[in-house]
Amino acid sequence: MVYADCLYYAIEKAPVIAVLMSRAANVSSHVARELEIADQMKTRVVPIRLEDFEATGAFCYYTWAARFYRWHESTADVLSRVSEQVQSAKAQHGASSS
């Protein structure tokens, strides 16, 4: 299977995706495309900010309303909160699939 196919189907099946926000991700056309696919499929996006920078373009557009988590605050706390987001999304995804 082609890499792009695998990525597309993984996003399609996922109830939630985490996006690691960095300067490099901010300018990546691939990350922008993945966020667009997630948005079209109504997949919850959990942005985790790895460094301080100003999000621009598609990156800003697709993450502006999401609750950001800052990795440098408290790694254990971030992991716990992200885990809660994942569990909540999985529960909602399971309820809508029934």
C-alpha cells in the first residue's frame, strides 16, 4: 500500500489525532493536508505545542479552536490530559458508530 493511502485510512479510522506543533510542522504542506483530511472527516484534533511560535496559514486555521497543550509545562500532566481527550473521542466515536 502507498504511504499516502495508509495515512489517509489511518486518519479516517481514528476518532482523534494528536498534532505535534512546531515551527517545522507549521510550514509543512503534509501536516496541513493531514489536518484538512481530519477536518473533513470530523476527527478531533488535539494540538500539542512543542515550542513557542506563531501558527500561520492552514495550521492556524485547523487548530484555532482546539485546546492547546504545552509540552514544556508538565509532561505527565499533558499526557494525562491528552489521554482524557483520546478516551472522550473514542467514546463519542463508538457511540456514533452504533
